[in-house]
Amino acid sequence: NAGVTQTPKFRVLKTGQSMTLLCAQDMNHEYMYWYRQDPGMGLRLIHYSVGEGTTAKGEVPDGYNVSRLKKQNFLLGLESAAPSQTSVYFCASSTGTITGELFFGEGSRLTVL
Amino acid sequence: DAKTTQPTSMDCAEGRAANLPCNHSTISGNEYVYWYRQIHSQGPQYIIHGLKNNETNEMASLIITEDRKSSTLILPHATLRDTAVYYCIVRALRNQGGKLIFGQGTELSVKP
């Protein structure tokens, strides 16, 4: 049981380049989330999804787009990367029940030069 | 969702109980208290949650005051592997999307 898998784990981009982070979960969870974590900080919610075909903005959505075309996948896109988007990105999923815990992936470290 | 206040850092001797406090004085009746931890930049890990009553599982105990304005996470016999950042989070019962809003957390260092 893989749980939540993030791809890629490391990536270096130049300013202005685009890329997509893939999150895949095999637990049949309804809800999925993308967070970012900057050095010495807590996690901040970028976008989330409460089901296939739905997405919603979190605390820091600017500069990112997301898609949830399949229930098991949640994609995070950067159309034009900026150095301020250098961060570690975490994906999570949950059952969607009222007290359902979040299961996190291992993180994707992105550096924008 | 109500905000929480935690100490920035704490130390604990290996084998002793680690008591991590959290203040959530603005908590409302439909909000749960959750605890997660993050070990060395790994993805956060769920520990425990509670509403009113004290809770215990294989990892920890959660003590919530009667007025629910504060809580304490107890790791009964801390080990070096419990060194991590611990996050106390308050989440509404019907929070849209079940999302968690993280604060800065408490950096717990367990020392030999």
C-alpha cells in the first residue's frame, strides 16, 4: 500500500519555466490537498479538492493551478515559476469524513533559480 | 477555524513524559483539537484528536481542559525518535473540505 505518492521528489527550474507536480493516492480518498512549506515555517494550504472534478483555493493560491480529473490524482501546476515559489510541496489526502485524518506524501522539493 | 498558540520549542529527557501545551482560547463548540507531528521535513503525521473528553491512543494522550480553551499533548515515554515539530490545530466540525490550517508548531527535542 503506497499511500500518497508525489512526483517528482526534486526539481530545479529557471524563472519563467512551467512544471506540474503529480500527487497520486491509492486509498480511494475523496479529499486531496496541496501545501507548501518554506524554511522554518508551518505548512500553508495552496489548493484543495473535495472530489473528482472539483477544486478550491486555500490560503496561498496565487501563481498555482490545480486539476483533479481522476479521483486518485491531484495535479499542481506552476505556469511561470518565480523564485518565491522555491519551497517544499506536500500533498495530502483524506476520507472526507468529518474527523478524517490527513495522510501526507513525502514532499517535493522545488528550487526556482 | 480558531487559532492556536504553542511554545516555539521545548526539550525533554529521553524516557520522561513530554507535555506539549496548546492554547486555543477562541475555540467554539463545534471545533475539534488535532495534533500532528513532522519529523525532519517528512510529511506531517497524524497523532490524535479530541472534542471535549480526554483521548488516548497508542501514540499519545490528549488532555483538554474543561473550558476547552487549552489542551496538552502527552508523550508518556519520549524517545529520540519523537524529536519533531508538533502542530496543534483546531478544525471546525463542518470545515469546508476538511482542511487543516497549520501554525508554527512546537519543536520538541528529546535528549539522551
